[in-house]
Amino acid sequence: MGYNDPMRRREFVFLPAMALGASVRPLRADHHVISLNPLIVDFDLSTQQGRYTTVDEFYVRNHFALPQFPQPPTLTIEGEVAKPLRLGMDDLGRLERKQAGAVLECAGDPAKVASLVSDGLWEGWRLADVLSLAGPKKEGAFVHLFGRDGYSRSVTLERAMSDGMLITKMNGRPLVRNHGAPWRALFPGWYGADSVKWLERILLAPAPLPPDGDTYLEVWQGPAGSLERKPLPRVLVNSVITSPSEGAVLRAGKILVKGLAWSGSGKIRDVQASTDDGRHWRMATVEKAESNYDWVQWQADIDIIQRGHLELVSNATDAAGNTQPPSRDPRRVDYYGNNTWGRVRCVVI
């Protein structure tokens, strides 16, 4: 099943529960199942209520079939460490717990109303505290993360020690199987590709894992047809218009434009909305975010006089001064990091 042939999630929840690895329950939002195996389910951003996305509605992006995790669960740490370890829940439970509010976004998120992005309140342990139990050596400059499903990623030891987490709860509830139970990695402010689910082994090594083709890499067209590949950056500043909806019929006069905005480089500083492709902007009201990595809801009152076709545009700026580009750089030949202006086309009568 491809992205263009989705199954409505309300229909999907009536499939056998074992196929999902979770109990069958009705969902409030209207989602799409993009793929069954691996399971990929987007989230309708227009249904977001409050700060955090509910566990049942949080988007799902698996890479392989849902794994079975052994009981009791264990986490192995090996490689360039002073003391290789196999840790259980009791061992990890002695560490100080931490909470962090953060958006999790798939690197290939289309950044539209139906998206692979959600916001959660995460709880677990700092990866720095977990890794310190094994005594990382200076030779272990990279941390290889291996999931029970066969998926793996590498991050630098510096990143793992500075902001990485080993997560066991989301929104105050134990992780469910589709979100990586019993535990998963999380790197607030970075794309979800690095936040390996069902984490069972950590290996410290002098070099990163070899790339898997162009997967999770920026690919730029260079001179004479050459290609340049770069690691993905932090989550790019982004905004999406959630109301009015695409194709809405509006009456001339004052309308309320609403949406969400987020960034991996700090809090959202401001959001602007436009009806003339950015020639004139109207500043939006932006709610206060508690965390640097939570999304914010915004809204703007706009007067519409001219009838006919109308395109609403949004543009967010974060605390570091990063802003959205109006269009994608034509030299990019990958499909990651989509953060151009939010756009919704409507008709005014």
C-alpha cells in the first residue's frame, strides 16, 4: 500500500488487534494508514487538541515488521567501553528519571495537514547516565543503536551524551508496542530516524555505521551532474495551516487562520500569514511554549475582500532566526526536510 492509496484509520482499527500489536479501540481523529507492513500511519494535524498528541493518535513510522521483545527486557552496551553491560529494568530504574516535551517528526514528513509529526511528553533516562554505567572510552566517538526489529542508526557520542534519552513513557503512560515498548531512543530537536525503537543493543565504535544508499541523507545536485551527500540537520523550522482546510469555501470578510509551528533549533519566535504569496504579511498570535522543542499553536485574523481563488500562506521563524523558504531548493534531489511555506488553497464567495 503506497502513500497515494491510503486506508482510513477508522476502518483500519477493526483489523485483528494482533496485527497492530495493540488493543482495538476507536480513534477520534481521521488518519490514514500509508503502509501495513511496515506500519506507517499519519496524523491529521487539524484534530490536535491541547499541547500533546494523544498516544492513540500519535503518528507511527516503523521500518520493518513489529518485533517481539524478550521478557524480561534487557539492553546491552558494548564496544569501546570500560565495562560491557547487560542492563535490565531494575538496573535502569536506579537512575534519575527525566521528562521532556518534544515534537517527533519523520525526516520524510510532507509537512501538510496529514503528516508524520506529533508532539509528546516523554519520560525516561538520560542516555548520558545510561552510557556512563559502562564507562565510554574516548575511542568510542560514535554510538550505534540497534533495534529489535533490525533497524539501526549511528549518532555521535557527543550528541548522545548531551541530549539523548532512553524513553519508557509517553504522555504519562508506558510506551505501547507501536511506539517502541519497552524502551526507545529519543533525540529532542532531531528527526525521528535516529530515535530507534525497541532498542536492544548499543555499540560504541570509532566510526559511524556505513550509509544505506541515500537513506536519511541530504542529496544535492552539484556541477556536471555530481551529487553531494550530507547528514540531515536538526528539525527544520516549519509551520502548517490547519484551518481553513484545503479546498474550503469561505465568505468574504474577516477569517481566522490557525495552525501549528515547530523547530529543532529553539522556540518559535513568530508566525506570519499572507494572502498574496508573501508580498504582505499579517503577524499571528503565537501561544507560549514550555519547551524549546514543543510545537505551538498560532492564529491570525485576516480580512479577505477579493472573491475567487485564494491561497493562504504561513511562515514561521524560530529563536535562532531560521525561517521557512518559499520553495524548495531545486538542487535538492532527496525528499527529506520539507519545510517550505505552509499553503492552503481556498475559494472565496
